[in-house]
Amino acid sequence: MKILVLNSGSSSLKFQLFDNEDVLIKGMADEIGSSDSFIRYVIDDKKKKINKKINSHKSALNDLLKIIIENNVIKSLDEIKAIGHRAVHGGEDFKETVLVDDNVMKKIDELKELAPLHNPANLTGMKVCRELLPWAKQVAVFDTGFHSSMDKKSFLYGLPYEYYKKYGIRRYGFHGTSHHYVSKKAADILGKGYDKLKIITCHMGNGSSIAAVLNGKSIDTSMGFTPLEGVIMGTRCGDIDPAIIPFLMRKEKLSVNQVDEILNKKSGLLGIFGKSSNVRVLWENEKKGSKRARLVLDILGYRVAKYIGAYAAAMNGVDVIVFTAGIGENAFYVRERVLKQFEYLGLKLDKKKNENNETIITAKDSKVLAMVIPTNEELQIARETFKIVKGN
């Protein structure tokens, strides 16, 4: 079955076309609506770029569909039987992947208050596909879905209960498709039952989150009501004392929007280092003797280790720690900082394997395994789309 997977952003449209689990073509239209818009795509391992004016998501998808046909990826667009959409926030309405219909689209629109930068863009992608590919079944796969298995003891905040009932204020968690994919992949690689493992997954990129996956179910995760909570990130502060917010607003005479901008875009690794949020830049500066760069990387490793320690306690142990996404898959110097904290659990890091970004980076006699697994959220979306379409 040919499945088109789309990830619609406010000014971008990422796509992959699958034939079962084989990727036929992938790419993205970016800077939609600006004079600098362009399309990048990869076909037969060859990278191509087209600079052109793209006025809307509709014109972007039109261009992408033309590229698919002109490159003879498929003979006719009729071959596309289903479209899997990344949908960021499902709130409490969507705990599983669903077929898209008018009611689903209405609910996603209503949830835009919880994800104002993402849900409207996701919805735009669905509307455009309905217009351009009306015969194809559309499926919404929610970032929050995998974490819907959390119990109330994990997701409720210490706020008046009425705010949860009135406004849905609770922990939702994000990066769900990534945590789902790599935790299942770890079990497959090890040849062990997914429903019998205690796995902690670390999705570490510019945005990072940690998840506790017990017997194939997410029981806790570091991101919360929004993607701001949790470990320190590229430009996001992560966990802070909430009293800091009104304190700063009074001292600096900041508006709500200004303090939101600081917490989301001017904090984290960038905020402490002052020059960059890129861990490669931090690593290069540390090697040159920068104490500030070393401090930032130490903070990152320490905060991730604290969450792993908490989740090991929550699951009464841990079998596997998985690292994924840009930092998790490539920054051995961050993983080393994290994993040195777990020698007490019998975890033995193999430094050579770690520096080579190998799949299993612990020694053969390590009691707890650590793994590096590249994430593939698009493949996970395609798999879930196939299951839903096949069953309907």
C-alpha cells in the first residue's frame, strides 16, 4: 500500500511516500509564504533542491505531488491510498490513532489552545489533502497518543483539581511516536518481549524528552502540559521554580508574551552559554578550554541522568536505556556524562562503542544495557496509518 506521511508546520511541509515500509521519496517544502521558499527532496539517494515561490500549503503539496509524478515514483496519484498526518496535541480526546473526519478535524481545531504553533498547521495539512487527494483515507497520529497510558498519579499537577476538569491542565507528553518507535525497536534488536521490558527512552534534540516505558506502555514522561517542561533543552528552560516567572515579570517589567519568549527561545543551553545552543559548538568550545561550555554540557548530562534515575525508581528497575534524535544519536560526550551516573546499577559503558555511536554501547557484562537507535517517526506514522486503514 502506498502511504503518504505528512508533517505540516506553520511554514513547512515535510513528506515521505512509503510503499509498505520502503521509502520511495522524501523531502520538504520550507519557508512557505516567504520569498526564500524552496523544496528539498531525496530520491534514489540523490539530493535535489528547487528554489521557488510557494504561497501556501496547498501549492506546496501540489508541487510535491508533481515532483512525485515527474520522477516516475508512481504512475498515478490514485496509487496513494492513505495519508498519515503527524498531529501534535490530542488532549484527552484522542488517546489513539484515528481516521480523520469532520468531527476529528473540529476537535483538533478546538485543541489549538494547547498547541497554538502546531495544531493549526496540522489541520491545514488535512484540509489541503482533502481537497487535492479526496479519495485517500486520512489518519491522524498524535504525539501525545503514546503517553495516554499514563496514570493520574503521573499526569496530574499539584493545582486545584477544577483546573484539570475545566481546562485540561495536566501532563500530556510529546515525541510519542519517537518514544514508541525506538522502545519497540530496542526490544526487536535484543530479541526480547516488548511487553516484558523496562525501557527508558531519551529523545534528545533541540527539544528533548525522557520517557519510562514499562511492558510496552508509557507510564511517565518529562514534557508536560507543553513541551517546555522537563530536561534543559536547546533554547527551552525545562524545569524551573514557577515562582521565578512572576519574580522576573516584576523585576524586568515583562509582559506574559515576553516571559514566554524568554522561557521558550532564550533559555536552556543557549541561555547559559550565551552564544549557541548547538551541542557540537559547545563540545568544540569545551575542548578549547571553555569552562562555560563544559558547565552547560555537565548540566545537560546531569539533568537527563536525574530523570533516568527517577524513572528507574518508578519502574522498580531498568533493563535498557535508549538514546535517539540528533543529540542522542551523535553526541557520545553527552551520553557518557549521563551514563556514568548509573555505575551503581551495574551499567558498564564501553567507551569505544560509545564514541563510534554503535547500537549497543555497554560492555557485554553490563547489567543494564544502553543503546543508540536512530528514530524514525515517519515510519511509525506509516505503520499506524496502515493498521487503521486496513481495519476500516
